[in-house]
Amino acid sequence: MIKLHPDTAQEIANLITAKDAASIMSRDEKDHGKQCYWMAEECKAIIKLKEDYGIPHNVYASAVKWMEMPMYANATLSEVTV
């Protein structure tokens, strides 16, 4: 078994958690703009896992294509002021 440096292992775990959280947020979000933001965050995590750590994901190619689209590449969360 190959052991990773603890910092590397933690970064991979953080990316997996971020991907999963973004997936949940995008699925549950009703606002289209916010949904695009969360989908972009999920794509970024998938891309980073593959490109930085060599961890494949079945939607990597789609994630790259989606991040080329302005609606994902420029997506932000806007704050609500009360």
C-alpha cells in the first residue's frame, strides 16, 4: 500500500468533501444562478482531483467542458442584504 503524505491526504479528503457538498447544494438549490455556482464548485473539485492528484472521475471531461461555459466559469454567490 502506498502511503500519502498527511498534507496530501488531507487535501484530497477536503476536495472529495467539497465535491460532495457542492453536489448536494446544487441539487437542493432553487435559484439558477446559485445552482450554477455550486455546480462549478463541484467541477473545480473534480478537475483538481484529476489534474493535481491523478484521481480519475467519470465526469471529468464534462466538468472541463462545463467550466469553459461562462455561466459556470463566472458563477458567484451573491449575498442577500436585509
